[in-house]
Amino acid sequence: TILDAANLEPMPDMSYAHSLLPLCGESRSAAQWRDTLIAESGSKNQVSRSVHIDNCKAIFEPGSDVQVFDLDRDPHELENVAESPDYAGLLQRARTELAEYMAMIDMAPSIGVN
């Protein structure tokens, strides 16, 4: 987004990133915008990743079970619904989205993605 605002080309290894600038202009068309957000946090050796789909979040951390939270029902993330059959489709989609993202940035999938 910053590079786009400065009219600079992104680095070749950043082809997976998308600028938010089109959403800020007058057209503000979100019709072609992705509906999944993937966030990373931690250090190089211990990275936690979360996949946000609709109003749910799936968290993948090394050495931990996957956590899924329905942020509409549970905004404080107190009830892990990862084992609930009601969220099985969402969890599968989160795993697929994360695996595709990891492949796109050329990283081996891990932490419960498969």
C-alpha cells in the first residue's frame, strides 16, 4: 500500500501482496477484493498465523492445536470451536487458504495446515 501510494513498484518477491489503496479512493470497489485475511506474528523461528474468514478466525501456532473462534458470538475469543462440526467447513477452508498462501510465498506448509 505504501509503495503503491508512492508510485513505486513492489519488489519481485512481494507478488502475493495487494495494495489497499484502491479501497481508499472514490471508486472503493471491494467487489474484486479478497474475502480472507491472513496475519502472521511472532519471530522468524516461531511464527503464528491466523486466517480470518467472514467473522471467524482460525489460529495456527507451532506445537499447538488449531483454534477457531466465532467473533460474532465470542468477541473475546474464549470458546475454541475447532472441534465443532458446525465449523468443519470453515476450518477446512482456512487450512486451504493458508496452504495456498504458503505456497504462493514459497514456504513449506506446517502447523496443522495439512
